[in-house]
Amino acid sequence: MSGPLKGLEVIEMAGIGPGPLAGQLLADLGADVIVIDRAEAPADKTDVNRRGKRSVFLDLKSEEGRSTAQALINRAGIVIEGFRPGVMERLGLGPDDLDETVIFGRITGWGQDGPLSQSAGHDINYLGLTGALAAMGTVDNPPPPPLNLVADYGGGTMFLLLGILAAVFERQTSGKGQVVDAAMVDGVSAMMGLFHTFKARGAWSENRASNLLDGGAPFYRCYRTKDDLFMSVGPLEPQFFALLLEKAGLPAEHSVDQNDPATWAERAELYAQAFASKTQAEWSGIFSGTDACVAPVLSMDEAASHPHMAARQTLVEVDGVLQAAPAPRFSRSKPTGINTPKAMGGDTAAIRRALHEAPKSE
């Protein structure tokens, strides 16, 4: 393994969603990530979140399995888990059961405490409590689920990674680990700083699709094209908006009162008619390379072949599976390639042997 995180060891308790993505992103950047699996299974090349990781099968209900897990976590110094609060403690793998140097990354929707901490939930539920979901969609329909990118991965995975790496940095001074409580409700709320600012300034309405960034503005939304595809439109700045008007053949005088909400509904209809007059390919040709902030809305299959995405090799095919290349990119300490997922438990013998032969020193 190579990359900026080479030398970092992480234990990941097998789970779903945010935790596995966190482990994948760390492994992508060179960390040695070992998944503790509670079952064995053949390798699945389509399980992208398992790429670059090793796997050990342990029966955590047995004393031998628990002691091996403890030794692996203490040796690595970092563990990621996404169980309900208290599960790791009942397994004998809680923070108090481990060395004081261990960084304990806990990723949940509700957090480690609070009235809902023991309740089940998913991305849409956590998002619902933050005020973010209520701001999405159109006024005449229920808020739409924005995939599970916002709470699970934006408010969850990314804040878990931030917390872990911050704790690693702090440990260099204190010599001690700590618990990182990465709650999706906290992470999403932290991402809403701009909208909290808008509200504090009286510049945000609770009515969906009536604001600058929620589809209310005719210059920040998606439009259907002649061939029933879509273009994304987002020229917020006056000079970019002027280019949109010019390239789309829309009235130049709209620049004068671009940000007047009283004009938005009527103009949205006019802009919709304009975009419906040409195909997505035609509009893409008109706007490509300009500062009008207009781009096609592509499917996952189409994204990889877009000239810009292809030039950067943002999406790559590994063993027949399309997936993202490691991100972000580094000028010197570049990760080398993508290792396909291994079998669950496929590294058990080697990991046990290494643990026995070279235990981590205190």
C-alpha cells in the first residue's frame, strides 16, 4: 500500500453504509484497514466499499474471538464501529476494555446519547430532524429522499474521518486516544452553516422552492430538454448569469433584477420553454467551456465517458466494475492503484499469524 496514510492502521467492525465507506476512503489513501467480519464469504468484486481492505473472521461471542479483536484494535490504535450505543461494550470491546491510546470512532445517526440514541433509523430520518430535508423539493410535493449522500455520507462518514484524523493529530501531543462520537444529525447540522446564516439575516423562507439555492430561483435549477433529458443551471454571479441569457437567447434585461424573487416564477416558465427547444447534446455544445455555469445532468453510466470526467479518470473500471478513483488527489504521496475486494475472512490466517509473531509493543 502507498499513499499519504501509509503506516496508519485501522480496524473496521463490519457493518453497512457510512462505516465501510470511511474504511474504504482510508484504505484508498494507503491506510492498512482490517475488517473484523463475523462470517466468511467469497470475494465480491462489486462490493466497492471493501476494496483495498483485509479481512479477518472472528467469533466475537467466544472468549478467543474477543481477545483477538482486542489485540488487533490495541495494535492498530484506531477502530471504526457503527453499532447502536452499548453493543461494543456488551461484546467486551468498548473503550474501557481497550488501551487508553485507542481512538474509538463511533458512527451513528442519532449519536451516543440523547432520547433517540437507542432507536433505529436511516439517512432520511436523521436528515428529517436537522431541518435540511424540509428545505428540499417542491412546495406541492413531500420532500424527496436525496439518495443517502447527505446524512449517511456527508454528515456521517466525512465527519467521522475528520474526527479520527483530528484525534490522531491530538494523540501525538497527549499520547492518549479518545472516543469520536460522529452523529449524522450533528454532521448535517454543521454543514448547514450557510443556511443558518441566511435565516439569521431574514434571507431564507421556510416555503420550499422559493429561495436562492432550493430551486426557487430560475437561474439555479434543472430544466428539461427537447429529448426529455435535463440541464443543470446555476449562474449565481451576475457576469455568469449574463452569459446564460446570451447563450440561451433570453432577455438581457433580466440581469437588472436577477435576484428579485417577484420575477422568478414567470421567468422560470420562460427559461423552461427555452431549454425545451433544444436537445441536451445541443445545449451541452452551446455551453461547454463557457462560464455560464450550465452542465448536462448525466446518468451514472454516462458520467464516466464525459470528456472532463474521462480526462481526469474520475471513474475507472476495475475487474469490470465501474467505480470512483481514490480522492482527493495528492501531488507527491499518490496512492497506487485499486485493490479489488477480498473474501470475507480471507486474510484470517495471515493476520492471526502476524499478531502472534509481532505483537504491538506498549
